[in-house]
Amino acid sequence: MKQTMTNEPSLHLDLQLRTDGAFAGMYLPKPAANGDVHLIWKLKGTGKSERIKTIASCTKAQPVFIICNANGSNCTVITENGDELGKLNKTDAKLYHQYVEKFQYHIYIKSIKHELEKPRVKILVIVHERPEPLRT
């Protein structure tokens, strides 16, 4: 099967930046053999009472979603029901807005650690950089 990539100049520049392990001045891990980039982000603001209740009903490997304000500076992680789990820190929000959004991606809960005061939640972001083959 033949794979094609876009020739849009802005994406071409981004891909050039990506080849040396950096994007917009931020370090990215080396892509896996299949071209996927795995990012693990710790959520902040998980100690609020409504979020604690939501987190208590979540499980590892559960898909979640990210919603952001217009400029991408405030990003919230939510469940499929729209309940808030926490927020991304400024660096992760910038990386999401400038890099992750440009590619196909999936987001899952990587781990939940229940602590005395507040739970700690990490998410796994899998960015698919190589275009998937078209299915016939």
C-alpha cells in the first residue's frame, strides 16, 4: 500500500523539528518502532472534591479526552461523560496545543494512585505520527 503525507508547509517544518527529538523547544521521547510517540503527563488539581469522586470511578486504561480554551493555555482532562479529572500543567498544555493536536492521537489513564489527601493521576498520550494506511 502507498502512504502519502501532506505537503502543508507548517506541518513540514514541524516534522523537521521532530526529527531531532525536539518540538517548539520542548523535548520529545524517541518514537517507537511503529512511529508512535508516547507521552506520560501527571494531572494537577486532582484534589477537588468533585474530581476525587470522578477519579474514584475511573480505571486504568480508560480512554479520556482533553478540552482546551481558545489559545490552548488551559487544558482540562475529562471522561467520556464530561466529568473533570484534572488539568494539564502549562508545559504539557503548550505541547498538546502545538504538537499533539496536529496528529492523530489517543489518550488513556496510565495510573491512579489514591492518597490520603488527593489522588495522583497520570495519563498516557499516544501520538500517531505516521499516517495509517487507507482501508479498502
